[in-house]
Amino acid sequence: MKRSVSRFKFQRLSTFSTSRNNRNKGFTLIELFVIVIMVGILGAIAAPGWLAYLNRRQVTATRDDVYQSLLQAQTRAKQRSVTYEVEFQETADGVLQWSVHPKGTAPSSWEEASSGNVEIDTGCAGALDPIGAGDKFEFDFKGNVISVGTLYFASETSAAVGDNDQTIRAVDIATLIGGLRKVNNQCV
């Protein structure tokens, strides 16, 4: 008989403690409000950094695509013993495009920048503007560059200019024999 009485007491205590915990489950309105404010503050701190990272990444991807097109023009010029050029244009909605083709022929296809917010930056001293000034990058039949210069890319959303612009990326055609190099975060 003692066993049944002690079991009964244990069950009653157990039932009492679980029903008491059920009444205290959940969050109050003030606790939820504090959590929402904290998440908002963290988001406000992280958002500008994340957007800047995305802008730099888009500019870098466009610079790398143009670099590959320049190498392609140089290689084709050597292989086919013909002068090749890389020509640039902007569409009506501001998307940067370029084409690799033999000199004297009309471009048959245009490659587009992967992002619409990348522009050719002319804020650095000596920067080329192949869209406005009509400059083109040309490679002769030996792959030597005809026009030496640097092509800068930056995000359209960046308000900074020149060395102050953290999104600036460049392709530098440094020598007459066609030496190409990629440059980050600086005016050459």
C-alpha cells in the first residue's frame, strides 16, 4: 500500500509542475519588440558592407570578362595574322558592351557586362574613354598593342571618384608588346 501512495504523490507533483510551466511559455510583447529592434540594428550595420561587396564583385567580374576579351583579340591577331580590335559601346539603358573583331569589319556580336551598374571610369589621370572618345584597343598581326593605355571600371552607384573609389578595377595594357595586367583599387 505504501507503494501506491508514493506513486500517487509523484504523479501529482509531476502534473503540477508541467501545468505551471505551460502558463509561462512564450514571449511578451516587450521581448519581441526588443528582438525586432536588435535585428534591425544588426541589419542596418551589415547592409552597407554587403552592398559594397556586391558592387566590387560585379565590377571585378566585368573587368575579368574584358581582360579575357583583350587576350582573345591578341591571340586571334597572332593566329590569323590580322589586326584585331576590341570596341566598346553603351546601350540606351546604360549597359556596357564590347566586341572583338578584325579591324575594318563591323562587329558581329556584342558581349554584355553581367551587371548593368558597371561603367567605364574616366576619373583617373590618363584614363581612356573608349566609348566617348572612340578609342579602341587594337592588336597588330604579331599581337603587339597599337594603343597603350588603361581601362578603368567602377560601379555607377559609387559616388567616389579616382583613388577614393573602392570599386575601381582596371585592365592596364602596359607595354607595346601587349603586356596586360589587372589592377585593383588604384589609379595606375
